Amino acid sequence: MVSLSNHEGGRDRDLVPRGAQPCNRCPGLQSSAPMPPHQNVAVIGAGVIGTCIAAKLIDDGHGVTLIDPLEPGRATSYGNAGGIAATGVVPLSMPGTIRKVPGWLADPLGPLTIRWSYLPKLAPWLWRFWRAGTPEKVEAQADALAALLKRTYLDWDPLWKAAGLDGLVRRDGCLSLYETKADYEADAEGWRLRRDRGIRCEVIDRHEIRQLEPNVAPLFEMAVNLPEWSWVLDPHRIVTGVADYAGGRGLRSWRGKAVAARFGANGVEAIITDTGVVPCDAVVVAAGAWSHDAAHWFGSKVPLETERGYHMTLPKAGIEVRHTLNLGGWVMTPMQMGLRLAGTVELAGLHAPPNWRRAEILVERAKRILPGLDATDATPWMGHRPSLPDSLPVISGSPHHKNVFFAFGASHLGLTEGATTGALIADLVSGRTPGIDMTPYRIDRF
């Protein structure tokens, strides 16, 4: 990957918008006629979404600069659970979800915690989240997620192959485990949403669980096998592999934090970073949980929050796990570096220090399920999932600036949606009409 030298910035008065520029193309919406390649598209954010966008734009013939203060994949993409959740069509806000929240908050081992000092700032997002959980909205959101996720392997497979990453992908499925039939029935609506959208959901009993996962304690009466689920053995290597592939085709890398945009007669003409200025003729904001700041530069406000997720990776687990195991809010994934325990949600914003007790809880839970599990030399981690109240990402052009695009808010599905988001943004930047209706993912839908 080529590293750029820093440039001197422009005048301060150039760092703020001079007025919105109406975009005649639907804002992310749909495109009209193919456009000539851009000399330099600035992609802000080097996580899995940003690197996939960069790779797809490079394949389309555009010049691209990837801007991030860290190396590719070193932030949220580094520590995720590794799931390629092509089955993940169920929104987070469902009818009845809000009634479960008090019980979750009261349980120290529960899947959700809130820092109460952050609640006043969080309240508007929670209100939108609750409003998103009506039956009608859930059906529409599940349809929109399904439209993205049915493309998962169509978009990922050629990119994995081109980048030489095929060997890091396991296609052995996921088992969602239930201790009782009542627990399973409590999730019945989610399974209906999946089945209605053509997803295979195979219910198995305790004897079949034992055959598939002999080391799991006999705690579970039943499970659902999702054969269309897969996972990667090293999420960080997936991102660096895609970045290396794009780097070999001309991707430029700029190490720095994007702090503002400079505008000219043709729209955005540069991104200002804390290490210099990156000239550009188009911009894609793909900065994960930090994207709302950049969206404001371009006149768009979005209710983006961070779901802080924790993991523990056990390099000496000493127990074989053959599938991803989903245990209602957290998962176990066998990876090259060890068994990764990941999940739970903490709502505390971007700046609160980590609560490492959230990671330790995962080990306590896992030892109950895998007797004899060895947690020696376990390593904790915390990252920021970018989440919108309706569980849908933003994949959109700007309604104000014709050369600005947005790609963020994938929540728990960032890795899953990476290649598809890259392909859709490449369509929009290149002036092609995407193969799906982009209306549900508009930045101005809120």
C-alpha cells in the first residue's frame, strides 16, 4: 500500500460548507448514468467496511486514499466475533424487547448494561429504538436486511479469492443453544422472520447437539442449526488481507484523523486531517461509530450510537469447538489465535473507560458450558459497534453534496456486510444503479 506524504492545509474559511449542493442523483438512493473514474476518492475509515469499499472502488478504476489514524483493521474490526451472519435478518428492536430490558439490567451476567451517567444523552436513541420495534416496522427492516444479506457470499467469495483469504473462512454453521423449550419459544418470532425469508433453520434435540458438539455440557434441551452461517478464523487478517490486495492495485494510505472537509466549486475537494490535507474529488464516510461527526460536516445528522462489545480470547482453551455457538447475546467462535468469547452490549458512549468485568463475565459463562475450559493467558478487548435505532446501515449518497457518500451503522453485521457495502458504494460512486432498492438505507430516512 502506498503511503502519502503530508500536504499543507488550506485557509480556515475553506473548512466549512459554503452551502448545500443539491444532489440530482437520488441520495444513495439510486444512480443515473455511469461516470468516469475519480482521480482520488477519500475513504474515511480503515475498518472492514472502509477497506472493502476501497477494494471495490479500485476494481472499478478509481483512485482511492484510505484515511485512518490506525492501520487497517486495528479498531472495531480487530476484535469482532468473526461471524459471516448471512442469517442475521432479525432487527435488534423487536415487539416486546423493551419489556426484557429491566431483567437484563438487573442481571450482572446479562446481555445488556447501561452506564447510568450516560442515560440522558442516550435517551433519544433509546426512544427511537423502541419506536422501531413495531410489527410493521420489524417486517420492513427484516426485508431490508434480507436484501443485503442474500448477497453476502456473492460479494465476499470473489474478494476472498482475489485477496488469497479463502483459507480463513469456515462454513460449518452456527448452533443457537436453548436450555429449555420455553427459551426457544421466546425467540419464535425471530425464527419466523428468518424462515419467511428463506433461511434454513434446523431444530435439533439434545442428542443431536451432543453429536455435533460433544464437549458442550448437557445443559441444552434443543438448538437451532444455521448451516448458512460461516465465520472467519482471524477477522483482523481479513481486513489486512483486503487492504493488501487493494494496495497491490494502487490504494494509497494516509495515517491521520479526519477532522474537517474543504469545499470548492465542485463540492468537496479535500479532507483535512490532523497530519495534513488529502485532496479528493469524492468522499466516502466509513468511520464506524465515529461517522456521525463526519456526517455533520456534510449537513447530515444521524442518530448513531455505539454498542460497546467485549471479547475474551483464550489461546489455551484445550477444548474443541466445531461451530460458532450462539448463547443468546454472546457467542463462542473457534479461531486461529484461540477460542474467542464475544458479545454483550454496553451502552456508555465512545469515551467511557472499559469495564473489564464485562469481558470476565464471558469466561464465567463459558466455563459452565464447556467444563474444563482453560482460561490461562486469556486476553480481553473492547470495541465500538456503530448502531442505528432501526438496525439498518446507512449506505447512501449525500442529499446535499453530489460527491459525498456514507457507509456506516452495520451494528453486529459489519463483517458480514463488508463486501456488499463495498459493492453498493462502488455502484453509487460510479453512477450505476444498484441491483437492490437503496431507499431503506438512506442517510436522510430519520
